[in-house]
Amino acid sequence: MKPETRPKVSGPLPGARSSERGPGRSPQQQAAGAPHVTEIPAAGKTPDALNTLRRKMSPAEFNTAMVHFYRGEVQRSNTWRNRLDTTTNWAVLTAGATLSFAFSAPANPHFVIIINSVLVAFFLFMEARRYRYYEIWSSRVRMIETGYFAQMLLPQTKLDDEWAARLAEELVTPHFTISEWEAVGRRLRRNYLWIFALLALSWNLKVYLHPVPTTNFDVFIERAAVGLLPGSVVFMVGVVFNMVILVFALATVRLREATGEVLPRHEFSFDTFRRVTDWTRAAADGRRSATTVRAKRARARTRARTASMTTGEWKKLDTGEWMKPGTDDIHKTIS
């Protein structure tokens, strides 16, 4: 039989170690060695002070949180941007279908174009509402990009902590960053103004052509009648409607409260473009110097090849073989 080789452990049991104080160990050391210790706040530490301590994060934790927050805001912004495209597609499809039906036969009524104009106006207000929600997420993304990532890429600029305060205020009390009239004006100038112009021209063309082209304005007004409404009333309503749209589009040009997608003119800075120009010039200088170095090396190799051909010296290649003077054929080499 083999003797017992395991060492014998002597001393207090594990259960007794947690209840008794070990020799030579202070209470602070025992508290540091315990895996689960509930720290009782001292009399001088208030709950606000403890909350302040918990909010202190390391740079790695802060960067990780900002990256995930930025990705979430970009996803929200893209979602609402796609919803804007949906309403625009509805307006274009309905306008195309209405015009195809109106011009397909002379007997088809012209007032379907008027009904479609009202429907497109409804799509305009719907898209303006979605645009206001899009601006919420777009403005947050813009604040993170200009206040956080821009300072990382340009460390020589002065630090600006205002963006963090504005972003925190936006998270605590979210609100629309663009007014309803500005949103309607933007979407009208971008897309819907041209749709309304197309519908107005198509209505006039429809009344003029069908059933036969006319050159008399009285006949044109007579054809514009819709049911009990005389043609003059319908024509004047159409003129007033399109003039109001045009005036509204021009009057809302100066409304620039939102800075998420388009920066106001008085806040736009060309410093970024100047820095990009400097970077481009530096990159071009670097490429030019590299080209110069390669050209010098090529000339040096040409001179070396010419010298070897003139002096009749054998040239050693990179492969370890020797080239016969006066030829560049690799098969005319010796080992």
C-alpha cells in the first residue's frame, strides 16, 4: 500500500473563517476579501452623492454607450426617412394613374384631376407630419456627429460641451424641432410643388383637347363646369388654389428653425471645407513625393543596367542568378 501523500490541512474550518478575525488582518482587509459585502453609507454621504458616484463612467464605458446610442438614433432616422418616401410614392402613383385615366378617352371627366389634387394635398400634410418626427431623430444624430465625432476627428478644435447639455435636455423633454408650417413648406418645395404644377397643366390640357381642341375661351370655360358649378367658378377656384400653393412655398423659404438636415445660412461654416482642402493638398503632396521617389529609383535602375552593358560586368539578380551583360533575357543566366 502506498502511504498517504496528501498534505493535511490544519486550522479553523471555512465556516469559522468568516466569523472570526484572522491574526494580523485588519477589518478593512477582511472587508476587501469578502465577495459580497453590503456597504452602509456613512452619515456624511447623502443619496445624491451616491447617485453622483454611480454616474461616473470610464472613457471606455462612455464611448460604448455613445456608439450604441448613435446607432439607435440613426436607425430611427432611417425608418422615418423611408416613411417620407412612402407618401411621396403614393402621390406620384395616384397622379400618374389619374392622368392615364383622364387622357385615355375623350368621354372621361376632367374633374378626376381636381379630386386628385385634393388627395395630393392630403398626402402633403401627412408627409409634413412624418417629417417633423424625422427631424427629431435627425437633429439628435446631427448633434452627436458635430459635438462628439467631429471633436474626435479634429482634436485641435476647442472643446464644446454644449451639445451634451442640449442632447440631455432633448432626451428628458422631447419636443419637435421644426414647426408644422416649415415642414409643409420644405416638403412642398422639394416634391409636391412640381406635382401640383403637373396636375394644373394637365387639367387645362384636358379641358382644351377633349372632345375636340378649341380656340374659344368661352367654350373652354363652358367645358370646365362640374355638375351644377359653372365653369367660371371652377376655373377661379383652381387659379386661387395654385396661387396659394405658390405663395406659401415662397413665404416659408426663410423658416429655418430645424438644423437636422439642412443648416441655416447664418450658422453655416466653411471651416470644415477649408480643413478638407488642406487634407487634400497634403495627400496630393504625399502622392507627388512618392511618384518622385519611384521615378528616381527607375532612373537609377536604368543607369545600372546601362553601366553593366557598357562595362561588360555580370549583374546579379534578386533571385541569386547572374545576368549576362548586354541582354535582359532571364534564360541567358547562369547559376
